[in-house]
Amino acid sequence: MHLDAFELHRPESLSETLRLAQTWAGQSDFLAGGTDLLPNYKMHLNLRPHLIALDRVSELGGVSLDRFGATATLGELERYLGQARAYPGVADAVTEVATPLVRATATLGGNLLVDTRCFFFNQSHFWRQSLGYCLKADGDRCHVVPQKERCYATFSGDLAPALMVVDAEVEVAGASGVRRLPLRDLYDRTGDGIRRLRLAPGELLVAVHLPSEARQFRASYLKLRIRPSFDFPELGVAVAARTDGDRIEALRLAVGGLETYPRRFDELTDPLEGQRWSEERIRDLAAAVSAAVRPVRNTSLAPDYRKRMAGVYVRRAIDRMRHRGG
Ligand SMILES: Cc1cc2nc3c(=O)[nH]c(=O)nc-3n(C[C@H](O)[C@H](O)[C@H](O)COP(=O)(O)OP(=O)(O)OC[C@H]3O[C@@H](n4cnc5c(N)ncnc54)[C@H](O)[C@@H]3O)c2cc1C
Ligand code: SF4
């Protein structure tokens, strides 16, 4: 594996970054920590000739209680959340991403926009060529679900579900200005699995914003993976709730690591608002999540197992959240 030549641009302001993105539209990628993009480039996955580095753009950095900059490293976020004792579910998730070495370089923006993963995609060029490539890079068919329309590669970022359940919003900037949208709407579930983000060409992530209500939630994040010291999630469950005693005032649940998109389950949690916690309600919620998710055979663990564990992890994540301080 080797890295082909590319031209590296290192803008020092947001406006210069956006201008470069317009100049090289369709021929460039943004480069943050490079921990996802560069290994993919080494495997010749969807190469572009220009990289626009974000590390010198001060508008994208910084971490505070209500704003996490897109280029804040995961290590920086982890330290901040530990000291501030804030957003326990996000703190659970960030501590479980990869290794301390990766977290020292990987950024929040890169984690939210990390490419989806699949056995048949995260492979060397030689390996993929021997199979005739696939829809997501260089080919025209899918090896996991044989057809030519849609990719089922798995979204394997830990932070998105944990941030979604505290109603985080993302700030994005592009040629037509700056806008904000709920994080859960950043992921376009209606797409073909390849174009799966609601970002216009050349738009970039500036920051994640946390509403003040987010600090009233108890929360937790639990992750299933093979090697606890290192691996991507085979399943991640995030849950957050605001309660009055045993009465649920607000409840959010999101799941990642199973499908092409991190997914929030408002249709299952909204009916529980106003109710009291009970073993039966938790069991029913867990069973409904497990029934709804559709993992496919493209990661290390079998889809049936991951589907079953989704229910188990929903119960465990709720238990952990409820036994945690406010
Ligand atoms: C060994 C290893 C283990 C890992 N394990 C885990 C794990 O357990 N859990 C997990 O969640 N992740 C895991 N990862 C993935 C890791 O979290 C991501 O690689 C990292 O978060 C990506 O951040 P980055 O800054 O390096 O992004 P980059 O690699 O620089 O970029 C990733 C993508 O995001 C785009 N991008 C980045 N920032 C912006 C922005 N501000 N605006 C627009 N586009 C942007 C890039 O163009 C690229 O498409 C692992 C990675 C490695 C190498
Ligand atoms: S799910 Fe199919 S199209 Fe997508 S990366 Fe895997 S093999 Fe390729």
C-alpha cells in the first residue's frame, strides 16, 4: 500500500478554506486528522488530487460547554469532558474511540463524517480488484446484498449517537453561507448509502452546538466490539433521559454501528414520555429496537448476533444511565 501524490492546501481562515473548496469542487477532500482519510487513500479508495487541510483554520477549533469545534481532537474533548464532568454519554463514547494515540490526532468533525465501513471496501486495491471492485469504489455491484442500486456499508462512528440523544446541532459553512441543522438530520437515510450526508458540495463542518437543555439529561453510551482496547463498534447504543423521580419527562435513544446511518428512535421513545420506568416498558423498548434494526453481513460479528445484542445493550445502557447521578 502506498500514498499517491496529491496537492496539499493549508488555508489559514474559514473564508480561504471555502474559496479553495469552490476552486477544487469535485476534485478535493477536506483533511482533518487524516486517521480515516489517509488509510483509505493508501487503499486507493475514492482518491482526489487535492487535499484541503483544516488544522490551521482557527474558526474550526476550541471546546466549551456549549460548542465543540470541528477540529478539536477527540483527546482534547475527552480531557475537557472529564474535567467539566459534562455530557456523560458523550464522555463514555469519546473515551471508547480507538486508542489514545488515534484520539490525539482524530478530530470530532472527522468522527462524525467518518466513511462507512465494509469487509469488501476496507481492503487493498489488489484485494478489491480480484473481486471486480464494488459499488462504493470503482465497481458497479454490491457483494453484501447482491444488487446494483445501494451500498450497505456500516456507519461506525461512536460520537454521533451519543451527541444525537442530547439534541446536538451541527454548524456547517459553504459557498451560500452558514447554517445549522440537528445532527440527526446530517445523515440522509433516503440516499443510496454512498451519498449519505446532507452537505452541499464544498460545505464543511464548523462546530457542534449543545443546547442548554442537554445538561439536564442523564445519559450513557455502550459499545459492543471485539477488542475493547481498540476496535470500531459492532454496535453502539446511546440513551439520554430527563426524569422527575421515576417519571420520564424526555427520552432519546440512538443506535450506531449497525446500519449505514446512526439512527434515533423517536417513534419508540416518544410514547414513553409521561410514563414511569418499569421493567416491562424497558423490555418492550429493547425488543422493539432489536426488531427494527437491519444489520448486514459486512463486519466481523454475525448480523443476527448484533441484532439480538441491540436489545441487550438498550437494557444495559438504560440501566447504566438510571444508576448514574444527574
Ligand atoms: C486504528 C483505528 C481505530 C479506530 N477505531 C474507532 C472506534 O473505535 N470508534 C470510532 O468512532 N472511530 C474509530 N476510528 C475512526 C476514527 O475515529 C476516525 O478515523 C477519526 O475520528 C476521523 O477523524 P480525522 O480527524 O482523522 O478525520 P479525517 O480522516 O481527516 O477525515 C475523515 C472524513 O471526514 C471529512 N472531514 C473531516 N473533517 C471535516 C470537516 N470539518 N468538514 C467536512 N469534512 C470533514 C474528511 O474529508 C474525510 O472524508 C478508528 C480509526 C483508526 C485508525
Ligand atoms: S455494502 Fe456492498 S457496495 Fe457497500 S462497500 Fe460493501 S460490498 Fe461495497
